[in-house]
Amino acid sequence: MNSYETLSEYYDRFTDDVGYEEWADFFERLFEREGVKPSLVLDLACGTGSLTRILAQRGYDMIGADASPEMLMQALQNTLDCEPRPLLLNQRMEELDLYGAVDACLCCLDSVNYVTEPEALQTAFERVHTFLNPDGLFVFDINTPEKFARIDGESYVREDDGVFCVWQAAVEDGLCAYQFDIFEQEDDAWHRAQETHEERIYEPAQLTAMLKQAGFAEIKTYGDQSFAPVQGGEDRIYFTARKRD
């Protein structure tokens, strides 16, 4: 189970190296390349809403959905000054249930890997297909099997004012488990909290087959924030898929 009960408060500080503006630029180039002009966009697994906010400021009508209430609370704070305000929904991917259809769905930062049961991910793809308008575009990225092999057994440390976080990655039986130890300073004492997150290792061909089963067409893969074909060895690759009648 992936929980953000403690980590959500510090997530943005620990991920300040993520170039959300560059992600937004890439998605807009993808929209242009695919010939779509979306008005209503779903940010699936929106987390703290950093990308949701940027796209809302660029004129898109945004919906953000995430399974974590704690992350959505951060997203609410991050989007308070957006006009119109994004609609935020506490929903798991496989339980996606919108009030209508969207023109595009984005699912970023290897959130697909966080759906650790292939059956649940298949359902999630089907739900996205259901709630896309005809000719709608689905875009997501994954951590590749090569990346998981590289980080297996590695440890990482992040430190900020009043908080210190160390996490370790361990790969076993097709899953990568991240053990987070978060130390929070309060007066002269440090308090420790622990969280464990898991990601499933998916092969690109497996995901392509699942997208086809869900009804998607024109499935393409790209290297990390580029339009170059996948060569192998990338840490991250992107998928695009279209809903066609």
C-alpha cells in the first residue's frame, strides 16, 4: 500500500528538482504534434497538484484525481489562486468516475507503476478510455525495467529545514519497494516516521497490449521528454494513445 500520510507535507520540498514547467511544455508540444486542442484535461494521480496548477494557469480547465487525501489537501492549497479552480477528486485510478468526458488525460511521474496489480491497471486504462472524448489523448510515463535494475539496493537522502529523509529501493518479484524514513524536528527532539511505497515493473510491450485491450489505438512510445524513438536503456519512457470510434 502506498501512503503519503507523512510524506505529503514534504513532497514538494523533496521534489523541487522536478521541472514541472518543462513537463507542461512537453505536453503542449505533444498536443500540437497529435493535432489535439484540449480544453478539459484530467491530471490523473495529480499528487500535490503542481502540474495541475501550471496547466490551469496556461488556460486549461483542469480536473485532478488522486488516491491520497493527504496529497489532495496539498493540491487544494497549491491551486487556491487558480481561476477557474481545478476540480479535485479523491479517486483511485481503477475507480475513476467523472461527471463527463475530458479531452485529454495525463498521468505523470511513473504513477502507472504505482498501480501494482496488473488487473487494476487494466481496469484503470478502461476507465480512462471510457471518460475520454472521441479522438481524446491519453499520455503517461513509466519507470523502465532498466531503471529499476539500476536503483535496486540504492539509498537516497534529502534534507531540508527541520526534516531529513532517507529512502532505500529494493527490487523483488517484479516489485520495487521504497522504504522511507522521515525524521521531523520538533524543538530539540527528532521524531521518526516510516512509509513504504511500491511500484510494479511493467514491460513496455505489456502496457501496449493492455492499452489495446482497453480500446486505445495509435499507441506510441517516446524517449524521456523527447520525440525520439525508444532505443532501450532509458530510465523513463512516454506513451501516447488515442480513443478512436
